[in-house]
Amino acid sequence: MADIVTLAEAVRSLVHDGDTVALEGFTHLIPNAAGHELIRQELRDLTLVRMTPDVIYDQLIGMGAARKLVFSWGGNPGVGSLHRLRDAVEHGWPAPLELEEHSHAGMAAAYAAGAANLPFGVLRGYADNDLAAHTRVATIVCPFTGEELAAVPAHRPDVGIIHAQQADRKGNVQLWGITGVQKEAVLASSRSIVTVEEIVDKLEPRPGGVVLPGWVIDAVAEVPGGAKPSYAHGYYDRDNSFYVAWDAISRDRDSFSDWMREHVYEAA
């Protein structure tokens, strides 16, 4: 069963320099607190995987944690660019960043393949554009119909990290509301960390809820507010003003560094 530990303990024991790490969450339940702990522990040379990298990946990249980003769309939702990501790609600050870009569907297929312990995912996609020439994708022929399809290598992160609403005292986890590929990210990963809003005696079934049994999770950490500034359905709303403010904060290296020192390092 999953160990119930502090977030700092979970990261210290399960995440290492050079790992491939996926922090997943769609619209809400984004594991921001876990990302901040990666920064505080000064992890380096990480390959970061995420379907829609947003502010937490901007912060990880800006603090020098990443050497590579595997992603689909990336940006500050509803606002614009990720300026720390752009600075790394365009100017190599604070370190050069390698990119491997996919479509949303390609990323989802790669996660599903990893979760199923398959070597690759198959989809109709990457056609009639030049993306296939710039990423890791191949064309295969269906043995039954002769149709040409796209194959993407399975995502197999060393560590999958997600945020959820609840876990019970045995480490079983439940999340509900809008869900993305959190389940697949955990199942595809060699090791996994789940932060939760609260630990309860018993998980009550929720409409549309996703339950991850404790035996597929390595560590659970109780971190109230662990998704902020994104939202946790049933717990708190999205802080839209933060995303607007981040655009100005992240444009300048000094203002970014000052913000990270005050709100990540000194706030720990």
C-alpha cells in the first residue's frame, strides 16, 4: 500500500536528478505544491512530461530543473506565453531546454500505452502537417485493413505526480470533477506521488470519480491547497488574478527570481 508521508519526504525518496517526471492535472488539480517541492530540493536535469505545461512548468524551467520538455500545447491559460520557457528555448537561460512536441491526442495515446505496458500508442494523427518530421513518431500499417496510422512511443516516466481531493488511511485515492490523464500518468510511471487535499477515514463514491488503489501508488502526502492557484473541485476556486499577474512577473528574470524566493523558498 502507499506510504502516507510528508511531501518533502516523498520527493526526497522518490525523485532523483536526471529522472523523467510527469506532473499531470487538467484545468484543476494541478500539482503546484509538488512542483514547488521539486524546486526547493533543487532537482536537476529532469525530463518534464505534461500534456499542457503551464505556470508550474514555467517555474520549474525558470529555476533550472529541466533539461527537456515533452509536451503538447504550452502556455499561461487565458493569458499568453510562458516567458521562462521561451527564455530557456530562445536564450538558454538558465539552461538550454530540449523540446519534444506532440499533439494532445499523441500525448494521450502515449500515456495510455504506458499505462497498459505497451511499447507505443496508435492514433489517426500527425498527417498533413510537418510535426511528424520534428518529433518522435512513426508511420505503421494496420495488419488488418492496410490503413496507415501514426505510432507514438509510450510514456514511461520514472515518477508520476498528481493532486487529488482525497485519500483514505490505506493510501487509496479518489479524484473527481474534470479529469485528464492523471490515472494513466500514475499507471505508466515506475514510481508515483499523490498529494491530496485531505485524508479521510473512508472514500465515499463520487459521480464520475476516479479511484486509484493504494497498491499502484508509492506515496501519498496531505497538502491542503496543493493545487493552488488552479482549483480543486469542491474545495476552492481558481485564482484567475494570479495567472494574469504571472505574465508580468515572469517576463523579467529578476522579478521572477524575487517572486520564487519569496513565495517558494521563504514560504516553505
